[in-house]
Amino acid sequence: MLFNSFVFLFAFLPVTYAVFWLLRRASHRYIWLAITGYVFYGYWNPWFCFLMLFSTVVSYTAGLGFLRWGGDDGRRKLCLVVPIVIDLSLLGFFKYANFALTTTRDVSGLAGHPIQVPHYDIILPIGISFYTFHTISYIVDSYRRVIRPTRNFFEFAAYVSLFSQLVAGPIVRFRQIEADLENVGIADRRRWLARGIRFFAIGLVEKVVIADYFAFYVDPAFANYAHLSTLGAWCAVIGYTFQLYFDFSGYSSMAVGLGLLFGLRIPQNFNSPYKALDPSDFWRRWHISLSSCLRDYLYIPLGGNRYGEWKTYRNLFVTMLIGGLWHGASWTFVVWGGYHGVLLALYRRLGRYWDPLPKAARQLGNFFLVVVGWVFFRATSFGMAWGLLHRMFVPTAGVALEGLGVFGALTAVAVWWSMIGPNAFDIDAAVPEPRPRGRLVLAAALGASVAIIAGNPSSPFLYFQF
């Protein structure tokens, strides 16, 4: 089920919202949120609900173990290791099994000893990377005594299966919404209603009006990348740069808005990343929930910056390699992650020469580096990546995008919105009730989005595949 679909907007959401606020007890609301989360998830494939339920039960049981054996370090470590191994094994099988087998075959062939390996028809469950991060962060935080595990199974099930952020984030840690979950029985329906509607409407506009219209130009261009001119290649990659941002930022804003409608404050996930002045700044602004998880659960445990410069570079590089692989079972994602690892290490080493430059130069320079990286993120093969890069940096004749005038106008809007205008944090800090003119603009934008949805098939969000 998609946020930008009629079945969600005019059936699932109204029923879920009405029943939730008719229920008065916290336990009943937990059960309802869990049920609706499974209905939402099962809309794609009901069988995968059992996989999420199994992961939920394993992690919940581990939490009970931490409560029972608080003074037994041996058993606490078992409660830490066993469920994480189970969660990662499930993720590894569904997401990386064929990737590992194919890599084994290719490497053995290059070594002169080819190995025949099978290829399994494995369907990747939507959102498995996200809810696996939820359960693992819960287990690790429980082990570290950052949080106290809940004894209420349905509270935990509601947290894992919360439909607003289930399949594409943000990656919400239990401690970030624990207080709101605990107080869900006495939540005030009107308290965050205006903010929730505002964020959902803004996110819907970002997805339907901006991201999907970029897709109209970008997708055919990439499908025909071998015939693009230099101008066409740059337009395609820049178009994808904004398509990806507004698609994912739109989903995150809708997730925040939906959470507020149910009395839950989901953290913001983007802070104008294309305004970033350097690679480190970019990763503090882009997909904030993932960046912070990689920092807290991988980079710092690896040693962070505590053991000298070269080990810090190593830790940055390894963290970003794994972050790239998290996005997808492809070596292009690994290279994209490694590329950003190198940028972060270079900035740490040479930042003293970069920081004195004018702000505009740093912003444009960093944006250029990010755009180049997106080539590997979007490419389906290294051949495609090298072909695009060749056309971008070596003058090449070919075709450009059709409708360059409209594309240019759309790009101008995207540049203003992402690099000059207010972002989600600014909107969150604004007055709760917008002025009449603001409400009118928001209503008009929401109406336009619904009209577009009515006239076009709903398009999935790009991060569903991760």
C-alpha cells in the first residue's frame, strides 16, 4: 500500500485514524496500531507478515531476557548476540544470498577455477532493512541499558510495525518514541493535528508533484543512457539527484506527519542535505536516522576517532562501505559507499584547506561531488556507471532530454526548495497554525496532488527497494 494511493488516502488512513481515537486505553491502541501495521504491510505480500512477526517475537523475547537476567553478564550477552545473529541471517538470506553466490562465481572464474552456483528466486520483502534496524537498535540499546525493555508485547509490536515508517523509514529507535508510546492512552488528538496534516501534505507534494515529474524525464533517459549527449547525461544525473531527494524526503515528511496524527513524534530525517558545505556536513543532513545509526552502532564500536588518524580513516571507510551495501546487494552500492568513505577521510585530512573557501564555493563543490556519487547509486552495472561518467566528462554527441524547457523550470523549483528555501526543521519550528494564506496554499497543493494521483497510477517510493 502506498501513501500516494487512493486506497490509503480514502480508506486505510481514515478508518485507522477514526478507530484509534475512538479507543480509550493504551493497550487497545497498541493492538490497533500493530494490527493496522500488519494490514498495511500485508497489502503487498501477506506471507512476509510472518517474517516480521518472527523477528518481532525474537527481539521482544531478548528484551524480556535483559529484564530477567540484569546481573548475569553471560546470559545478557546471549540475549544480545543470538537475536542479532537471527535478524542479520534473515536479512542476509533474503537480500544478499544471490549476491554472495554470484560474487563467488565471478571471483572463482577470474581466478581460473569457475564454480557453478545456483540462483534462487528470492523475493526481497519490502522494508526488511528498516525493521531489522529497528529490532537490532532495540536489542543493542537494551543491552547497553540505554532503554528499559517493554513487557508489553503489543507496544513493541506497534513500534516495529508502525505503518507510517515501516517500509522506508525513518529508522526510529525505540527510545525516540518511547515516551509517546507510553503516553499514547492519554494523547491529545488535537495537539499535533495541524502539524501532522502540514507535514503529510508537504511530503505528498514533494513526491507527487516534484519527484514523480522528474521521473518522467529521468527514467527514459537512463533507459537510453548509451545514446545521451553530454548535456543529456548531466541533465539525467542532476534530475535523478533531485528525484531521489524529493522522493525520499517526501516519504519521510509524510511519515512524520502520520506519526503526529497518532500522537507519535517521529524524528525528522532530512536537513537540507544539498545545502551541505562538506562531506561530513552532508551526512549530518542526509538520511539522518541511518547516518546516526551507522555512527552509533558501527563507527563508534569500531573505534571511531579514538585510535589515531589512519584507524579513523579505516573506520570511516568500513562504515560507509557497509552503509553502501545496506542500500542494496550490488557492487555499485558498495562503490558508492566507498566513494563517500574516501570523501569523508579526505575532508578529515584536508578540511583545513577546504573550510576557508567561500561558502558558495564549498556548497557548490560539495553538491558536485554528491552528484557524481549518485551515478553509482543509480547505475544498474559498472558499465552503465562508466558510460554515464564518460558522457558527463568527455564531450559526446547524442540526444538530450525531451522538453528541456519544462525540465529546466522544474529543476529551478527543486533548486530553490532544496538549496534556498525552508526545510523540515524550519517548518517544524514554525508556528503550529499556519496563517490563512498558508492554509490556502497548502490546501491547493494537496488538492493538486490528489488530482495528479487520480489521473496517474501511483508510483512506488525509490527507497522501497532498499
